Amino acid sequence: MADAESPVSRGAEASLHAVEWLGLPALRKERETKSYRPKNLDERLKRERTRNEVRLLTEARRLGVRTPVIYDIDLPNHRLILEQLPGSTLKELLDAAPSDPMALVAPVRSLGVAIGRLHAGGLSHGDLTSSNVLYPEGPSGPPALLDLSMGARNAGVEEKGIDLHLIEEDLKAIHPKGPALFRSFLDGYGEGNPGGAAEVRKRARDIRGRVRYS
Ligand SMILES: Nc1ncnc2c1ncn2[C@@H]1O[C@H](COP(=O)(O)OP(=O)(O)O)[C@@H](O)[C@H]1O
Ligand SMILES: [Mg+2]
């Protein structure tokens, strides 16, 4: 059991502490106060993002996409207690296997399937980077999605296109075989979202063009 007082992670928005929940390994995710934001706005944003994360974690599970179980919700304090999943993040896999890209094809493809299912069910992730994807059953098993506080329900083609754009950028920034890995992702994506893949892929290309020439 890790020291309950030392954060296991401190990101831009939240800190995570290892805790126990009825004897199970868990993480307490707590939104950080931003002193540059007016206090009322800060409170509202933290509450809304915590609430949004709860909704999306739950709805993604309903679509058959793995997410950490929510053990407890403390909205006034912007805290969630989440199941602590084992395994490596996609970021860790990418960093560890630069010379063996074949080992990354399966995890990247299964991520594509999961994001396809999420999109086909009307959700977007909102912050789809390799740090927000974890493989609890190992790299050959299905991924779990983390950090859904920026996601949308009733997501449109733009939000879905942004998801594809973000993961493409991240794969290319981290791994020399990023372009090939993104093609494997898209292969899985087509399987998960057979009805919508063409339109979302087109939008992702448009977004890429907009970013490049702006
Ligand atoms: N339920 C979980 N189980 C295991 N590790 C987790 C879990 N949630 C988060 N993490 C780890 O903590 C990191 C930060 O968590 P995240 O929810 O993405 O917060 P942030 O908003 O700070 O990015 C993740 O990249 C992952 O490594
Ligand atoms: Mg994150």
C-alpha cells in the first residue's frame, strides 16, 4: 500500500492519491484549485468536470468500454474514489517499445475498437492521449479509458474528429512508427464504429489541415 499522503500523480487538473476502499486498492482523484480563476468559476468548473467524469465513466461502461469502477463520489469536495487498475498506460508501452513496434499493433488496434464503440454510442473522450489509456489485462487485452472529464455525451462529428486528431498527434510525437500505429488504430476504429468511421476520419483530416495552416 502506497503512502496515502504522497500523490501517485499530479496533473494539470487533478491529483491522485493511493487509498484503500473497503480493503481494495483505490485512487482518490481530486481536482486542483486554480488560483488564477475567480473562485466562483473555479468551484463551478471543478464541480462540472467531476460530475461529467462520473457520467462518462458510467456511460462508457454501459457501451462495453472498460473504465475504472467509481467507488465513491464527493461532489462538494470535487473528489472521486476510483478502482485502481493494474497495468501500463499506452504512453508507457510506447516509451518502452521504440524498437519493437509490432508489440504495439495489438494494443493500438484494440484502442481503436474501444474508441469506435464509444463514438458509435454517441460519446467522445475529450482528451484522448496515450496517458489516458491503460491495459489492465496486459497489452493484448482490451484497454480501459481514464480521465473522461472533458468528454461529451451526444458528441458531434467535430468532437469525435478531435479525438482521432489528438491520438494521431500523440502517437506521432512519441513513437517513430507513429503513422503506421495510427493506421492500426484506424483499422480497429472502423470495426468499432462501422457506420460513422468514414465521416469522422474525414473530419479528423480537416481538423489536421486547419491546425497545420492556421
Ligand atoms: N483508475 C486508475 N487506475 C490506475 N491508474 C490510474 C487510474 N486513474 C488514473 N491513473 C493514473 O494516473 C494518471 C493521471 O490520472 P488522470 O485521471 O488522467 O488525471 P489527470 O487529469 O491529472 O490527467 C493516469 O495517466 C494514470 O497513469
Ligand atoms: Mg490524464
